[in-house]
Amino acid sequence: MNRVLIVDDEPQIRRVMRTALTANGYEPYEARTGEEALEVLRDFSPDVILLDLNMPGMGGMDTCRKLRTASDSAVIVLSVRDSEHDKIEALDAGADDYMTKPFSVNELMARIRANLRRVPNAGDEPLHIGEGLTVDPAKRHVIAHGKSVRLTPKEFDLLLYLVTNADKPIAHRKLLQTIWGPEYGDEVEYLRVFVSQLRKKIEPDPAHPRYILTEPWVGYRFVAAQA
């Protein structure tokens, strides 16, 4: 049974989500504030965190950043804000997904399933890309420049898919539907943020990427060997 942590200061919203999660086979936990959510993480690690942005005390964005440093759980931000700027800010803060209120229970369950799914491993053997980059599908571990690199689950899935399809241009929609699920396809801002984060973590010079290249108007391509 997957565990889901609801972080929201509204009792009615927590009650509705708790009921829906239980009915769909999830084990719900609750926190009223960001501070309380961090306390909960000391006792157990949820599989998914549903995080409201508008809470008293620690703001939702700060909470998201702290949750990301403390946990590898999937973080789905829930917010009434629907601008691209807000979505990008949340993704930059470490969120894996972003839902705009109001939303249906079915949509929420679909998003949770999407963030629990993982791209199948490409075998058990570590993939040595060269120049100090190694991707280990079995351990879901990455080494870059001789150091262990911590990736979020979605960052790892995206990198693994790009690596196993090296030297092929992959369209935005294909990447989104493979990594997040068939319900996705138009959230190109997700890819911009996640690719930017990956470049910061694995590229020798993120401003001049050597591995993850942009294919204008198409998507991205992973270059496994120098031309």
C-alpha cells in the first residue's frame, strides 16, 4: 500500500483527500503546515507528497525545497495559481508535478499513479558514458565527475530514458508521456526545468551542454560520444 502525505492547512480539504485516497487503496497521512510535514518525514518516508502552496508559517515553496532535500518522495504541488511562472517556480523548487485547483478526484488519482510509475530499467549493468559519467539502472544511481549525484526519481527516469536512446532526437510529447504518463504531452515547461536541473548536476559546463542537447522545435537528444 503506497503512503501519501497530505500537506494542507484546510481540514475539509484534508478530509476529502483522505477519504478519496483510502477509497483508492492508498494509506494517507496528514500535516497542517510545512513545519509539521518535515516532522512527519523524520518518522517515515511517504511515496507521494501532496503539497498545498498557500499555508501559514513556512511558505509552500520553501516547504517544497526542504522536502526535496529531506526526501526522495514524489512531490505534487496543489495550487490555485495557474500561471506558467508559478509552475516553473514550483518545479525549480523540487516539485515533480503541479495541479491547479479545483480538480477532480479522478484527476488527482491519475496524477498520483503517474508519479508512482517508473521507467523500466535498461538492464542491470551500469552504463559508462565516458568522461566520468556513469548511470546505474539497477541502483538508480549516478556518478558524474567522480562524485555521486543525487537525482529526484523523475530526474533519474528522464536521464535513463535519454541515455538508453542516445543519439536520437526525442520529441517533447514522447518524453512527457514516457516519463510522466499518457495523460501528459503539453507540459513542455516540465522538461525545460528538469533538463536544466540535470545539466547542472551532470554536465561539465551546464551553460555549454555536452550530453543533453536541445533539438530546436523538437525536443532533446543525449549525445553518448564526442563527434
